[in-house]
Amino acid sequence: MKISKKNLPFIGLSSLVLLTSSFATAAEMSDMDHSGMDISGDMSGMDHSGMDMSGDMSDMDHSGMDMSGDMSDMDHSSMDMSGMDHSGMDMSGDMSDMDHSSMDMSGDMSGMDHSGMDMSGDMSDMDHSGMDMSGDMSDMDHSSMDMSGDMSGMDHSSMDMSGMDHSSMDMSGDMSGMDHSGMDMSGMQGGQPPADARSPDYSNGVPYGQYGKPMMMGSMPLWGVSVDDLGYQFDEDQINFEATGWYGTDSNRIRLRTEGSAQTKDDKEIDSLSSLAYWKPLSIFWNGEAGVAYDTENDNAAVMAGIVGTAPYFIETDARAYLYTDGQLRLDLGAEYEWRLDQHWVVIPEVGLTAFSKDDHDNGITKGFNEMEAEIRLTYEMFSRQLAPYVGVSYETVLGKARGQRRQEDESIDSSSLTAGVKFWF
């Protein structure tokens, strides 16, 4: 083949120019403009595994880059994109099955702008399992990043995004099925809590005492004392009292109760009815009692059973039956209501009835209802409502056949008196 010698200088000069431009392109890609770059066609199966983008791409503009085409099966396993600007990058196309498993983003990506990045396309089944994002991404901006597309099936199991800013990132699309099992977001939560932040058993270092394990408050044995009445009746010249002490839990208790009166003149006689009973809730508003009792007025012991609780309209109600050793049966009924005027002032009306099953002339008892007692008190609750002094008026009357018997014995059948006293509990 014959070659003209006069064309050799031109061919050599052209080769030198092409070689020089290739080196210049590979060395400096900063300020490159990809704003109108159209890669919307079918790029499935393209292999970028050896694509070297490790040069200076910090100022590259991908704002108008169209990647809406079919890019499924694209291989970016060794692609280095440190320092790139993806602010307007359109990834709304079909990117399912894209493989980013070995994509290296370990360089300095601080300052990267993804604010307008559109990822609304189908990105299901994308594999990011080996994607390395361990570089400096502290200043990356994802504030307007659109991820509203279908990203179900995406695998981020090993993706490290510590320090990234996703404050306004839109992830309203379908992301069901995404695997974040190995995703490290420890840097986004402010680090690990201090070792003494809180103990695993929530005790905060406070021991459980003699029980050695956590307990509900209702299951801990406690005790209490309540003095419902300790007052002086001026006209009768006597002191009335009613007190209860208990020990146990909210489910089981032992209760010691006493009520009666003590004369302050003449023989200073004390009449009381005391009981020791087992207490247990029967329902939400009612409790049962059963035990033994002793009555000093007739010097007799008895077996006791009763029910106490709250009737409708918050009426405190109690009913107790006493079976004495001589066969006498006594029934005590009582009702009390607290009419609260304000946070401290309370008006308390109270009424009680006593009935017997048979006559006992030695003790002035007749069959049926024998006595009725009524009292109204104005109390002032102080010191966290644990102490409440009161003033009031009391009234007592004899009922049924007992009225005639009292008249024959020249005893009063009705009496009233001013009272003053105190009630408290602890």
C-alpha cells in the first residue's frame, strides 16, 4: 500500500492533540456541566464497575441530569462519587435492581447538595448492602430530597449514615419491605447514654428492702390508724370516741375497732364495743368483716360479721351483726355523708340505729329497734386533711317498747347536746 509522505506531519500532529486533550479531561473534571445531560434511554445492564470518578468533582453540576430512563441492572460497584453535586439530579425513572453493593462514598462529601434530588421513581429491589458511606457527610443537605417513589425491597443493611442531615427529607412513598437491619444511625442519636443513666430494673439504685423484688404498692403490707370521732358532749358530760387501726394489704387486713363513750363525772363509767376482725374487699365499693367482739355494757363476748362500704351518692354505710354467747343478736346500722363546702370546710351528717333480737330487762334492752343517734358536724380539714377539728349538735332517742320501759324507770328518752372534738388519721 502506498502512503503519501506529505500527509505524515498532519497525522502526527492530530494524534498529539487528541492525546493531550484526553489527559486534560481525565485530570480536571471540576466545573463540568451535566445540566442538560440526557440519559433517559435504556441503560439496563450497563457496567460501571471500573468507572473512575476519583478526580476533583466538587463543583460538578448535575442539576438537570435526567436519569428517568430504565437503569435497572446498572453496576456501580466501584464508582467513586466523593464531592459531587446532585442538587437537581432526576432519578425518577426505573432504577429497580440497580447494584450499589460496592459503591465507594468514603471520601469527603461534606457540602454535597441533594436538596432537589428526585428519587420518586421505582427503586424497589435496589441493593445498597455493601454501600460505604463512612466518609465525612456531616454537612450533606437532603432537606428537599424527594424519596416518594416505590423503594420497597431496598437493602440498606450495612449503610452507615452517621452525621447526615435528613431534616426535611421526603420519604412519603412506599418503602415497605426496605431492609435496614444493619443500618448504623448511632451518630444521629447523640451517641450512647451514660452507663448510670438508668438501671435496667428501673430501681435507680434504690434497693427493694426486705422483700428483695419489685412489688406493686397495693401488695405491700401497710398499717394505719383512723380516729373518726373524739369529742365532748357538753349536756351529757361525756366523751364519745370511735377509732380503727389496721395492718395488711389492699386485699387482706386485720382490723381493730372500738366505739363508745366515757362518763366524766360520778363513777366515770366507760361503755364500749370493741372488735378484732379480718377484712377483705367483696366488690368495688363494698368490704366484708368477720371476727370476735366484746361489749363492756353487758359484759358479754360475741361473734361479729359485717359489711361496710360506699352506697350510691357516696353515702358511707356500715352494717354489723353481733351474736352474743347468751343468744342475743344485736344489729348496728350506720350511714354518713360528707358535704364538702370547699377545700377545707366539710359538713358531715351521721345517723345510727341499734336493734336486738330479744328482750333483756337487766340491761334495759327490748326486742326490735331500741335507739337512734344522729349528729351533724362542721369540720375544718387542716394539715393535708389529716387533722380536722369540729363543732356540732348530737341527738339521741329511744325507740319502740324501750321508750315505755325507760319512762317506768324514770330515765330520759330524748337528749341533745352541743359537741366539739377532733378527727384525724395517720
